[in-house]
Amino acid sequence: MSEDLGFEKLLDEVGFFARLLGRSPSGHGREALYGPDLPVVLLTGGPGMGKGRLLCVVRDRFAPKVPVILLDCASPVYEGRVGPQTSARSATTEALVEVARRLRTWQGTGGSFVFPRLFTGLAVLATGVKSLTPGTPATPADVTTEIDRYEELPQRHGIAGLGTGDFWRGVLLGAGRNLLATFAGQVLDPYAATVANALLDDLFARLAPRGRTELARIYGAYPHAAGNPQHGLLNLAADFQAGGERRKEAENFLFRALREDLEAGYAGTAAWLRRVGRPGLLLDRAESPLGEQLLRAVLDDRRGGRRDRVVIVGTARRADGGAFLYEGLAPQEVGLPAVFRPVGDVLPEWSRRPAPSRGPAPLTDGVLLLSMPLLTTDQMHGQTAHRQHRPEPEDSANRRRIDVAVVRLSGGRPHTVTRLAAAATSFRMPTDANDRDILDATLPGPDGDTGPRTVGDALLRELILDQMPVELAPQHHGRWLDLLTHLSVAHDEECADVLLRHHQAGRVHRLAAHEVSQLLTDTGWPGCGRHFIGDFGLRQQLVHRLYGLLPDGAAWYADHHLLRDHYAGRPADEDGPHDGAFHSVLAHRMNHHLVSGGVDDVVRHLTATLPGRPQEWCAELLEIAQAPYPGGADTRRDRATGEVTVAGPALRRTVDQLLHAVWLCEERTRPTGKETADTLAELLKDLSRMDVEGAGQLGRTATQWRELAGNERPLLRCACTDRFGQGS
């Protein structure tokens, strides 16, 4: 797969990112979008939409021309670097140090950056260091060693020992060495204010007038500092030691100090002549706690009027950018952020809304959501054609069948497209095969040999197991995929709760349907009013897995029987939620009965309920028949055309044929086309001519359904079918 697949317009010489960063991939200057008030850009889309891939391409294309850093916010490396020094470091401070170190060695136009403001804050945190010898207090040597970790940050790369021009006086090496002489032989408390004061006295003695002014401006503004930078730094260290929200406040302030250092790198005449474009910080997996904290910090600063030129681009699984943006309120109360859906060459407009007269502005005002694009049908077909070992003509039966299966099962989700296309390189698909059959194709290994895993297993690992919901408690991780597999047959929350109670029986820690639904939403999976698993492709993958869990589809049948029996226990005439999956409990029960061996019962029910209610009957037929077909031989087409003999009077036989024709169309994983559409229409016309009350009205329905089925469109629309045209 081309790394820029689907992103070509966003990445070109005059595309969105060139304008946002003020520099093209080839190095030409571009008129910068927005500014001086910049939005935080969030790439929105669920698993497999290519958010991380896009950030990698942005870094690779633009980093040689403008300072762009990519940070994986969910990487365990930052927590690992904290080690036992939890009183002097955190995952957040280690991530900030990582950003500063990379920018300090950046070798593009204008040279590297220095970070005296960030260094000063980190140096004060170092006074909280612990001894590495168990059971013994920390010593000044321990503090000095900790400070030495950061001492290169305020120094020009390649000019060891020199500070940042007019920020410091003379050399800066050994900023903590004086502590060894001052406190020789002493041990320190867990947080020794005397040590911090001595360190600050030494650092401030080295400050040039500009440095003193800058630290007073920045750290003098720390809460309760009253303009005194040393008080501000001591408060910052105390807050960091306190943990919890106070520690986050200190960490957020250090992020502000880092951005102030970057801003200073562009200030002054010399920098204006040397620097080009804007610096960029790309936050991958920003839905993680670290990513959310960094995003919240910069958004809060900017809504408070603190402007900087750092381009912040993060990822968000949820289409609305994430719950934290709404600060506990419903999105409808706050208002959604501006949304950019890349189409053609149109670039998005953005400006911050006027501040409200009372209370703070919402964080959403500072956000621009970039909705990750789905692949077009042509792009998907191009992926399958590109990977064929022996290129086939576009009109060959196998090529057409594979193209349709990839489109339907992926819905345009780039990762799913490329995986299915790779698995289909030498896969033969019979004309009448179910789209799900391609999920059994094996993926080629790294060396080109066929690996042991099927593409269905690989996709579920990559889209589900490798991208667990952030808020899912660890005790549920081992069961998450199995629970979703069973929930693939559920329609609504009641349906899902029945399955969850059964499959979590005997467990102390259980999930309820509304919790699973929220977790799926937070992970970026779309919803649907007719299906609990609202993404068509994911649902088909889970249905395929469910049928294969036990021999002969036993797990599949057990789940449907469980739901059938649940709804059989409720009054048949009880109305269901009219905005939900079914308009009656009876239709819901018949849906599960149909797919678990109760075809004849469903036919008897439909035959008996047709007279006098043709329109209601058609609506119920569609609700019952919008269902997947179990594995094994599929006889629906033969039964729809009458090739399979069914006993009974003409009305019952015709209803039987019609049910199977509708079921074939509504599953949307087998080819239908004009032949099935014609069969559907003829069967409805046959019914309309029978001596059944109201049946004459079915002639108009025949015309409507023929047009829909002939164009591969759903007879019963839902969010799944609307999301990607024919692909879902």
C-alpha cells in the first residue's frame, strides 16, 4: 500500500498540511492557514482509518523542511523511563523531554532549538529525586545526577557548555555541581526546600537580564507566585510532589514552558531571517491519558489568550473529538467543533467563536476536526488489482466478486481494504460465494510465504485486540473479543444485555450493554439503530468468527435460540421501541427464529398475517429478513426461484419464495442484481393477484423493490447501509 493512499490531496504541495505548516514538502514557502490563533487539529476516525499512518507520512514528508516531531502518546517507553524516580519524573515530563531532545538536534533551516525555560522547571523537579540505594535517603549527588539528565536542553547543539546567548551568562555545565559543595555529606528529606532554594540561587545567578525577565514572565505567572519566578518554581515542584490534579497542573505548565521555548526560537530579527514555517507536534494515539492531557493543556492555554505558533495535530477515535472536549456537558449543549471533510482542493475555514459573556469558552472552540477519508470504490478496486499475482481482466467473474467483497466488508476503511486485498492475491471466489468467505483467505507472510493466520483473524486482532478501548478495565481485556463476537447477533441494548448476562454468568466483574455501547463509541466504531455492532464490516467479521467458534455453528445457533426464547417469553402484541430495530416483539423473535432453523414457522406466520395489512406486512417482512445467513450450503436462491419444492397451498409457497428472495437481498453479502430483483418483483405481483384482502396494493411495492434490488440497494435502510453506499 502506498503510504499516502487516500491522503494525496492533504499532503501535496499546496494541500492542507503545507498550508498549516507554512512549508511544502519540497521546501517552498506557503501562505500559512489561520494564525496567530491556531486550532488544534484532531484526526477523527476509528480503528483502521489510517490516523497514525497519516501522521507518519506528515513527519516523513515535512520534517526535513520544518521542525516536526511525532510522539506516540500510548507508548510505554515514557512510563518506563520514570523507573523508581516517581517523585522527580512522570510519563508526561519524560515525553516533554523527548520532544525537546529531538528538536535540540534538528538540523533543518534555522538550526536547532534550545529549552532554557523547560530546563529550569525540570531542574527544580530533580530536587525530589530518591536514592537508588534502598532504605537510604537521597543525597546532593543524586540530585546532581538527575539534573545532569537535562543539562543539554538549554545548550546549543554541538557547542557543549554554552547557554542560549543572552539567556545565561557564560557556561552552563555543572548547574547542579555547587550542590555537592554546599551540602557535602548531608542527606535530604523526600522534598528538601533548602536544596531547591540553593539550586535556584545558583541558576538565577547565571541568568542574563533577558533570562531573568523571561523566567519572571513565565514562572512568575505560576499559581500563587505573585510574579516571583522563584516562588513559582518552588510551587511547581510542590504541586508535582503532591500528585493527582496538582501534579497535572505542574506538568501542563512545563508543556507551556516548552512551547514558549519554541516560540522564542522564532523571535527576533535573526530568527525571522533564519526560521521558516511553523514547528509541528504530532500526537499519535492521543486518546490515551498522556495525549488527552497534552491536548487539554494547550487548548486551555489558547482559550485563555496564550497564543503560540506550534501546530498541534492529534488523533481522536470518536467522531466528535472525544468526551474531554465537552467538559462533562452533552455535545449538543456545547456545540460541536468545526469539521473538515477533505473533498477536492477546498481548504477549511476556521476561526475561534467570540467568547461568551459568562463563563469560559468551551474547549471545542479551539478545535478543528479532520474527518479521516474513506477510500473510494476506484481506490479499493485499484488495491485488489495491484496485488493480483496474475492480473485478471476487470470484467472477469473472480475479479468482480473479490472487488465487491472487499468493498462491502471494508466499507472503505483503508486498513481493512489493504488486508483483504493482500489476502485475495491468489484467492478464488465462486460467483455465488458469500462475501465472508474471503475472511478465510490466508495472508502472505513477510517473506511472501503463506502465513498460518487468516485475514479474518488478523483483522480482528488489529482492529479489536490491538486497539482496546481506553476506559475498558483490564479484567475485561481477555474477554472483550469473545463478548463482541456474541454481540454480533444483537440488535439493541435489551438484546445485548440478554447475551451479556448469559456469557458473563458466574463472573464478579460484568459489563452491561450500555457500557459496551459507550466503549464502542469511544473507540470510534459507528452506531446503528438496527444493529448493536453498528459497523457492517466489523459485524460480518464477528459473525464469521461466531459461526466458527464451535463445530457446525453451535455457538451461533445457541445465541439465536437464547434470544428467540427471550422474546417468546414476552407478549406477542407488545410494541417495541418504534425508533429501534423492530416495531414489535414478535418480529424481533421471528428474526432470530429465522436464522436458527425456524424458517417454516416464519413462513406460516407471514402467510397467516398478510390478509388486510399489506403495507404493515411488507415492513415486518423486511425487519424479519434483514439477517445474516448461517454458514454451510446456501439454498436461498434456489428456494426463491422455486427450484426447491415446498409443500402447501400457492399462498404459502409464494410467501416462502418471497421470504428467501428478500432475505438474500437484505443480508447484502451475496450478489443479487437484476435476476434477483426480477424474481422479487414477480413474486410480489403473484401475491397481488391472489384472492387475499389488500394484496392488490403489493403491485406498487413490487416496482419499488425491483428498482432498489436491481441497483444493489437495501430494501430496508439503516445507518449501516447509508454509511458507504453499496459498500455497507
